[in-house]
Amino acid sequence: MIPIHSHPPRRAAIRLAAVILGLGALSLSETPAPQMSGFGLFSRAEAIIGRPLTPLSYAGVARRTTRRAVVGGAYVGGAYVAAPYAVAPRAGCVRVVDAYGRVYWRCV
């Protein structure tokens, strides 16, 4: 139930104080290193291609791909498991491989 006598100015003052304290804590949480010019909320990013954690390095791409395959396989792969089976082609069908390496059956 909503109280009849709510205090909007008091709530607004509390919210304003919380925002000011939060922004102050964020700006003081980063202490800049002596050699870096960044200060406050944002500092310089030092990403070098070739390091394992950078987005364009081979190690980073391999790490993320493996992680996605493992996590995705755990969620998707466990849903359905079936035994492989082979189907004999109909009479008059030939196996065709196109320029992209796809294999399919062409029936006349």
C-alpha cells in the first residue's frame, strides 16, 4: 500500500546524495600510475595485437572459440543424441560433389 504522506523532496535528496556518492567512489577508485595520463573513470587502453587477451590475436580467438564450443556443446549437444545410420540410394541416383566440396545425391 502506498502511504498517503510520502516525502518527495526527501526521497529526491536521498537519491541525489546516493548518485553523488556513487560517482565520487567511482572517480576515486582508480589511482593512475605515474607514467599514465588517464585519470578518473577512463584510462588508456594498452591492447597489443599478439597478446593472448586481445581480440585479434590468434591465441585469443582460439581461446574464445574453444570456450564457446565447450559451453555451447554442453547446452546444445546434450539435448539430442542419436546413433548414425546410412540410407541406401534409390536406383538411378548418383553421388555428386560440387565445386565447394558438398556431397549430395542427384536422381534422374
